[in-house]
Amino acid sequence: MIRPGNSREWGILAIKCDVANRNEVRRAAEIVSNKLGDVNILINNAGVMYLMPFESYNEELFDRMMSINVKGIIYMALEFLPQLKRTRGGVIINIASNAGIGTAFEGTTYYAITKAAVIILTKRMAFELGRYGIRVNAVAPGGLRRT
């Protein structure tokens, strides 16, 4: 949900966007700003996981995970940053994973690399964007294994 400007109304807007494509992200940010005003919360939830044992490295799949899981966060933050700065109290929430801190299922090493990058990216963004009153945090949910 997005709260436009100083209005008491809440708006919601669905936009199809490949977060791995900066031009699409830029277009989405412009549409949101034009239709609803500045956002004050950005949740980076887009992500993919391809199961891939370490010995079965697939460069195309790894690159796709990096593009969506890491570059997607960078692109979203950069393109929505002007709006978040104007709110002087914006929040960015990045969805990481417990895989990024070393706990994961077999075949998720390359996915874990992308989520470790999300964790350090979140820390660095918090460090650099705090001066604008923007808080940046990550949530690192874990998977469930059927028994």
C-alpha cells in the first residue's frame, strides 16, 4: 500500500515490472509518483531461487538470481530514492533469507550467495541513506522442510 502525499487516503497500484531491468523499474517509479505521489515505504520482495548443487553450476541461472535478487534491490532503491528522500522518514525493507547467513538446504549455495549480498547491501544502504532519514532493514525468513 502506498500513502500519497499528505492525504489520509491509501492507494494501491499494480504495475508489471521486471526488477532486473532498470528501465522498467524507472518507468514503474514514474508511474507510482504520477498516480499516487511519493512513496514512504519500499519493500523489495522480488526474488527467485534455482536449486543448483555446487558442482552443477549454471551461469545463466546464477546470473538471473543475481539480477533479480541483488540488482533488483539496487535498481528499486535508486529509482525510488528521490521519493523516499522527499518524505524525510522513508523506510526500505529488503527480503533476504536465512540462507544468506549460512543456514540453507542442499543445492542452495548459489542462492545463498545472492541473499548474503542482500544482507550486506542492506547494511551499506542503511549506513549511507540514514543521513536522509531513511531507515533500511532486512527480513531473513527461513524455509520449511517437510518431515
